[in-house]
Amino acid sequence: MLNTMLPRLVEPYKLADLQSSLSGELPESWFERACPDLIISIEQANATLDFFRDDDDRRVMRGKVQLKGKQICQRCLQPMPVDIDIEIMYAICLHEEMEAGLPEHLEGWIVSPDEKIDVLPIVEDEIILAVSEFAMHDSGQCKIKTEFLDESSAAVEESSEKVNPFSVLGSLKDQLKSGDS
């Protein structure tokens, strides 16, 4: 099977009027903002974008983005797998007033009718939002143990005699009294 890259420049109005679909791979070199800050490597990234008119005659782009890669665990600083599988949906809007009148389930995308638009920034924004800002391995898989006490040391601590933190002040007071005599 021949893998194709997702076209970057599209004409959303034209594609929506023709009810077109685009799909393809997203090479790692396209991700300027997500790599290397959030995702250190991308093994595979694919997107499918469907352009159509909805029941209210709005031009809409609906898509599915899948990414498999690696990011850094914030606990042990070692690479860990990241799997992203998100769905996106945007209404193609001519101006801000049109965007303001959209229902909650639609995000607005302001585009001029004859403009060719790079779809990657929208896809990359959605990936950035989907990536965990504080990525960490599951506690059993991480090389750094986060438990401060195990059961045996907790039992030893409970059985040990409790020390009064103010006993040092009491001994100082006793030394001062004995020094005054």
C-alpha cells in the first residue's frame, strides 16, 4: 500500500462544496511547535479530514487525527509512549460574527472564500491540546519510585518513641538556669 502525505494547502470552501475527503500521513518534519518540546519523536501520524455542508448548510471540516510517538516522563526523564487519537470539528466561517453564532459543538475557523489554507496548524493545535503537559509513566513502570515509605519502614517509625520537638528548647532553658546560679 502506498502511503501518501496529507496535503498542507487546501481550499476549504471548495472542498466543503464538493464534499471531499483528504487523508494521509503527517511527517515529523512538519511539526514545528509540538516537536521537540512536547513530543520527542513521532513514529506515525495520520489524519483524515472530511469537508461537507451540515444540515444547517454550514461548511464544516470534521477530522480524525492519530499519532504514535514518544514523550519524556516528567518523573524519571526517560522516553515513554504517547498515543493520541482525537476527533476534530470546525465550521468554516467568513467572519467573526458568523463564528459567534455557532453552536457549542462547533469550533470556528475563519477563512476567506478564495484562500488556500495550511491545515497543519489546526491539526498541530489539536495534538498539542491532547498531549499531557505532565506526562508520567504509570507508577509501576517508572524508574523513579514515588512512595516515601514502604510498609516495613512505616512500622518501624510507628514503634519508635515520639520525640518532642520542643525538648531542645527545654534543655537550653535548663542550661541557662544552671549557668545563672
